[in-house]
Amino acid sequence: MKIAYDHQIFTLQDYGGVSRYFFELLDHLHKTGSAEIDLWVRFSNNRYLEGAAFSSHRRLWPGRAFRGKVRLVDHLNRPHSLKRLAAQGFDIFHPTYFDPYFLRALGRKPFVLTIHDMIHEVYPGLFTRRDKTPVWKEAVAGSAARILADSQNTKRDIIRLLGIDEERIDVVYLAGSLDNHEGRAGAAPLGLPGRFILFVGGRLDYKNFRPFARAVAPLLKDEPALGVVCAGGGPFRREERRFLRELGVEDRFLQRDIDDRTLASIYAAAEVFVFPSLQEGFGVPILEAFGCGCPVALSRASSFPEVAGEAGLYFDPADEASIRETVRRALDDGELRDTLRSRGKEQLRKFSWAKTAEETLAVYGKALLRWV
């Protein structure tokens, strides 16, 4: 079986959850030889693809950001993908994002689509009108031979919001890519507080950052040595700094850019990782924290209970008092943190990229059978 993957996500992301997913999937399929993979990427600055044996891409102005760069890289990559589509030298096509450019060129070949989440559809007001993701998603989902969902929660959202027959949707869980071999527990990286709460990733409204900040601000005022580290997500914007200043805690919130090694060491040193999102497709940072021995406090919402099980300390993300008291409990109770670390290591065993690849391969088989 030969599976083809296009350029889309490796054009859009230098790093990020979706490109990490496709990298791990392709890497495991390539290493096991369980399927022949063909990645149609000519140019990419994606960090995960660096040195990947299954990719022959070249980097293009790495480290340089300018307006229109993504559009230019897409302009260079798309004709290559269309040429490979026209050649029809594959059994299954797996687009890496939702742009429907491929539909006419695909011919009668089947394709499998991964829908990681339905956040655009659940919270449409949080995205600009120029974001075509929800329109594209609906356009391609109806034609897919099979749809992969990251969680049962996402599957329910797909059925409810896109009207897709549940028999065409397969739930395949993801995994984490960090572990404690990359970090050293108890040692805060240089320049970080000796004791800190960790927030990871973007700070868009559905990530619930501002309610989280309001919730923990009193804890920071009660304990002068405590800080909050925001890993990734880009530097604080002017309005975010103004918001934190109004709370009286601007100097207690630090933002740090990250690579895998740095992130693992930050997880390992944190008192608690707090994941207050209203909605996620899966929640890979939960498993990253488990792998690095970091206790997790998180929303009882979305896919989180599927991923964290009994290893997380849950709060109501719509209730700032619930967030605050749950985080306070984690900070004050060392025995509880040890219990959460132990449960996290146990929960982590249920997930692996090898399992993700194996189950995805089975879905490819289903897609071929449906198309014969």
C-alpha cells in the first residue's frame, strides 16, 4: 500500500501540533516499513522534518519572517503536489490540511482526512472571516473515504456540526513526544523562577488564558516567589501586558520560546501544568507533561477526560474560583503532586505514536476496501 501526503501543513507550520502529528505518523510508518509513504514537499522550514529520512525537501530562508512568505512557499509547493496527484502513483491520499485544491486532481483515488478538532465551528466568533478553515473542512469532509478524529469528543462534534455518518469516522488517539530523558526534574531552567505554574501554547480566547490569569493572580500575590511561565505562544502582545499590569502581576508572568529540549526541562521543573482550554481536539500537552513527570490541573471539558483519565486534577474552566482553588490545592499538597505524577506515568502507557500509526494504517485499509 502506497500512501501519499501533500505539502500543506509543512508549508503552514514551522512547528505545531498538526505538523508534529503528521511527522510522527510518517516517521513510524517509514521506520516499520508497514506502508510505502510519499511526502510531496519541495520546500519547508518545519523543524520536525529536519533530517527526516522520508523527506527530500529543502529549506527556504529559514529564520527569516516576512509578509507573504507562507503564500510564496505554498506557490512553490502546490504545483509539485498537483503534478504527483495527476500521476496517480499512489493507493491512498492523505491531505495534511483542508484546502480543497486537490479534489479535482484526485480522480477516483480515495482519500483519508484527519479532523483534529471542531474549534472553528464551535467558536466561530473567535476567528477572522479570512480564515477559510471551516469552509474548506466542510467542502472536503463530505468526499473523504474515511475521517480520522483525535477523540470521541471530536467525533461527536463532527457528526453534530458537519452531519457526517458516524460509520465513516474512526477515532485514533495521538501520543506525546517528550519525556524526562530531555529534562531534569526539580531544576528550573536558567532565568525562570524556582517555583512556577506552567501554561503551554497559544493564548487565543478558547485557550482561556485571561480567566486563568485572573484566577491565579491572588495566588501569586500570596506567594512572592511564585511565578507563571508561558511556554511558546509568542511574546506577550501589548494588550496582554496591559491586562497583566491591571491585575498587578505583569512581572510575575514570563514568556519563553521553546524547542523540545527546553520545553521538556520546563515541564520537569514546573510545580503544576495548568491546561484551562474550553475546547481541544485531543490535548497532546497533557501527555507531554505526564512524560516529563509534571502534575496536571485541567478543564473538565472537551476531550480532556479521555486523555488524562484519573491522572489529572480537574476544574470547571468557566469558574475562576474553581481554577484558583484547584491550582492552589496542587501547589500546597506535595503528596498530591507525587500521586498525580505517578498516575500520569501510568496513563501515558495507554498512548504511543506506534499505536497511532498502526491504527491509522488499519483505517487506510478500510478506505481501500470501500473504494474497490
